[in-house]
Amino acid sequence: MDKNASALSWHEQLQCWCLNFRGRVTVASVKNFQLVASRLPPPPPTTQGTTTAAPPPPHPEQDKVILQFGKVGKDMFTMDYRYPLSAFQAFAICLSSFDTKLACE
């Protein structure tokens, strides 16, 4: 899993890079983040024989946001998660974002 940097877009009015939270996050915060399923690396080329196996088709879960967390008001946050994360795992990941960013705002 990776933090989602590929979905960044430049916001002219705010003069900063922004993620699309699809209306679920309404307040800018250093605690806002998205996690996406990582793409699987392509299989290594075969050295035996002259034929190589075709790469597998892309998995439908790749490049999908599996967790997003963001601020919606004073001391209020929203957490959206999906498979393969459980509610407990998603909550633990979101809770850990407070530990390193308490003094950033």
C-alpha cells in the first residue's frame, strides 16, 4: 500500500497540491490522507526457452483507494475504508496519524 500521490492536482486558488476526497473531507489538515492498493510489479523475464509468459491482467483492486481519513470539523474526522482492511486495521492506521502530527497544525 502506498500513500496516494498520483491523484494530486494543483489547486490554483489555494496554491497547493490537493487530493480528491470526493466531498468526504471538508477541512484542510496535515492529517488528511489516502492509501491505495499498490500495483504489483511485472513478473521478471524468463531466461529458460524463447517464450515469455504474458503479464497477468491488472487486478481490479489495484490503484483503488482503500482508506481515506480527513478532517470535517473542529476535532471531527471521517474515515472511509474497504477490503482488504478491517475496521480495526483502518482505525489503527488513522489513529497513528495523530501521533506524528500533533504539533503540525
